[in-house]
Amino acid sequence: MRRRLLSISSVVCSAVLLTSVWCGSASGEDFYPRSTGLGSQSFSSQSANSEISISKTAIPEPSRNGSVQVPQAAVSDKPASDRLAEIGDLLREGRRLEVEDRWGEALTHYEEAIRIFPDEDSLRRRFDFSRMHYDLRRRYSDTSFCGALNRLEFEQALDLYTQVLLKVQTHYVETPHWKELVERGTNSFDVALSEDSFISRHIPHIEREMIDDFRHELRRKLGPMVIGDYAGAREAVAVAAGMAHRRLGIRPTSVVLEYLCGATNSLDVYSAYLTPDQLAEVYSQIEGNFVGLGIELRMDNNELVIVRVISGSPAQKAGIRDGDRIVAVDGQPVADMSTDEAANLLQGKVDTIVRLDLAGHQGAVRSVSVRRERVEVPSVDQVRIVDSEKGIGYLRLTCFQKTTCKDLDDALWKLYRQGMRGGLIVDLRGNPGGLLVTSVEAVDRFVERGVIVSTRGRDVREGFTYSAHVPGTWRVPLAVMIDKDSASAAEIFAGAIRDHRRGTIVGHKSYGKGSVQGIFPLQGSQSGMRLTTAKFYSPNGRPYSLVGVKPDIQVQTVAKPIAESGTVATQYDPVLAAAVDALKGGSRKLAAQR
């Protein structure tokens, strides 16, 4: 899942804890629970507009001591020959994307393949290789990063690298291996020496043979070095930068920053160096406001697709819809651009105009002009009563940001005044996560007592247990809708509701991200880093990484037609229909109350 929410801001704040995957990808612990052998029943249904398959997992009763035995996912054993054949097909498809220079799509491809075969080293190696290419191109299309290259002197860059290493030493979830971090930096620099975006900027007139000779010489020089701490790592990088300057004429600062990015971005799929613009974008997502168009983009089959149009945004006012494909920006075709290159064209100062050529669902191309404005991102929207007879309310939680709990409180009271008594549906589909503490506070609105989530890190200070409190609890029957893009903080919410038997989970198994990232500004620069500091666990102590939350009622949709407004119409939403049926069929008759 590789998406970008178009935003820009200049917010400055200290380290915060995130659990989102707005710009992340899937990976984590290899954990596949075994089947408990609990009974289940299945049936299929045919609606007028989409075929659906619904299966209900038997929900066990609590034991006498209050614990719940939760059904676990079954392991699917494949014959070795079938496994090897499938892995081979995945590697060939990935290699095709690499050869075609489609690194973003290759990265997404390997990410999804690793979810199928989490123990396959060959897929992980190709993922890491693709990520280095993708990240480098993203950096060199980022004007804020290029500006930092010009400003930083060699010693300042080394100090920045040391700062990063110290934060890894202090906060990272696992013990760092300094020699390995330097080797990963060398790998990143090696990739840079093969990329036109790096070569054209730093060594446009150097022959390829000379570059290749230097790459081999660098590895021979660094290979025997003993690196046992961050000071040794700094010394090794200084040696590499000096060699590159003498042999190829590359500015040492550029070399150091490649080693810095190689070290941070290779720790895990969520840790990364953040350029000044990327850091500002993260803070914008946390704050819930930015200057822009109000769209979320994703590259899909070499096309730039608008995944989401924010309610009330300039894009929505201009008639842009979910699923539209961007063909050109201000007359510039985007077919050969990366998501970030196109996003840079879309960004600009407030009150400026950008012209977009868009292809809709039917393929017809239209042009629209959109004014860039300050966008307030609603974290709760589509608040409404979906069944007036039973008094069933509905709201969609799009993310977990600073304003979410206030927005949630307003929505709950609105629904109560409109007659919500029979139940509440919380839609977490497509929710990528956000602030950990916000997800905890949201769960606390519905759970009276007990653990909501616990975190564990290498540093004991990263270990916390977050618990619910009785005051302010809404005692309304719940159904929570999830899908494969419900991640992180959304999984904390859904997992707590399920483990506490507080409601019914409906939809598709969630994404499976179970780690917490801290956002750390780096002194002496406007950049920062996103660093995995802990892993989080459900109330019953289960990890989420690569497991996710399995729904009580699974609904597989073959098709989901989109209305002209860009939203999914109720009659076309079998998951929502299943959630309504779950609340109607429940035996609980608790009234909604504070």
C-alpha cells in the first residue's frame, strides 16, 4: 500500500508516536497463528449489483475467569513445488517492473508478495533493492532535499549522520549492528552510482568504467574495517566520502547523506529519513490541515489514480471523484512520472490555480481547474442514520489525528439526537492509522475497563499499557467495518473491540501492521526521521504484524460500483449491509447513553 496525501505545512513539533502507513508498506514479524478448530458457517448471496460471499466465524463464549478464546487464522500448507513455482512467478513479474524502471510498482509488488511468503529471503532482497531505487528517486525529485545538499557542509552532514545513529542506539526497537548499518549505507550509495538522477547531478562526465572501478575499490576498503559503535560508523563513512571525492569528484556531503538514508531506510520498512518537505507533510497529517487540493494519490499499473477526495476540499468542489486518473498537470503528461514527481507539480502556494486533465471511470478525459486552498481534513465523516426503524447510526473514521476524538464526540451526540438507539457502525475501511494515543482515546469511548493496547520496545521506557476508563463510555451495540487497508491505529481500535467482545467485526482481514514509529526532528536541519520504537499488542496479548484483525463476519466483494458522486452507494455496499444485519440480529438491547 503506497499512497500519498497531498499536503504541505511548516509545523514544528517534538517527537510524536505514529502507527500509520500513509507512506509505508507491509512487513513485520512473521506470525501465523494455528487453527483452533472452531466451527464456522458460510453462505453466499447475490445482490443486484455485486456478488458477495459472507462467512461467519463462531464467536466463543468467555471462560469462567473472563478470558476469551479467540479463533486464530488457519495455516494453508502448499506443496513445495507449487510454492517454488509461485515464488518464481512473483520474482519474474517483479524483475519485469524493475527492467521497465517502474520502481514504485515493483516495491508494491514485492510488498504484497512478502505478505504471501513472509519467510522468503529472495523476495525480501528484491524488496530492499527496489526500495533503494524508489527512495533515491523520491529524494532527488524533492526540492527540499536538494536544497539541503547545497546548504550542508561535510562536517555538518557527518554530525547529522551521528545524530541519526545516536537516535537508533537509544530508541530503535532492536539492537543496532553498526557494521551492518554501514554496509547498508554502502549499498544505498552503490545504487545511487547507477541512477541517472544522482549521476547527472554529481558526476555527469565520469565514464561508467571509472564508476564501476570505484565501487569495487570502496567495498575492498570498507570490508575489513571493524565497526563496533557509532563513532566507528562515522569514521567509515568519512573514509567513503573522502574516497568518492578524490576518485570521482563527488561532493562529500552527498555521499554522507546516502549513507544516512541507507542506514535509516533499511532498518525496517517503516523507518526512514524524512526530507524537510516530508517531515512537514507528516506533521500536516497529524494536525489535520494543509494547503493543497485535498486528494490522495496512488500509482496503479503505471497510472496515477486518485484514491480519495477529501470531503469539502477544493478537489471535491471542482468535481474530482475517487477513482479518477490524472493524465496531465498544467499540460505536462504524468505517464512517466513517479507519484512524488506528479505530487510536486500539484503542490503550490495558497490561492494559485492548477489545471488537471482527468480520465473518469468511463475513460473520457476532462479538464478541471482547481484553486489551492487550506484544507481541513475531517477524520470523521458521512455521519448519518442508516436504519431509522432500528435506530442504527453510521460514521466513517478516516484516520486518527489530533482532532479525531473531538470530531468523534460531536458525531456521537449528533447521531444520538437523530435517534441512534439500536446500534452504531464504525467504518474503518481504508483507514491507514495515525496517532497511537488518539486510537486509544477513541476505543475508550466504547470500552469500560481493561487493556486497550500494550507496547513493548528494546528500551523499557517504550513499554506502556493503555487501559480504558468507565466515565464517558457509550453503551451502544457496535459493528466495526474493516478491510485490507485498515491498518495500525485502526487495527488497535478493531482489535480492542473484538478482544473485549464489545462489538462485531465485519469485512475483510485488516492490513497487519503492529509497530509504533516516533517522529524525531534532526537538529541543525529541517529534516527528521521516522523510527520504529516499539511493537504493539492486542488486549489478549496477540501481535498484529502480518496477522491483522480477522473479522467475525467476512464479506468478500467481487465488485463495488461507484456512484457518480464518487462515493459508494448504500445499495452497492454489501459490507455495510452485513454490518446492519449483524446489529439487527443481535440480542443485546442496550440503549445508547453516556
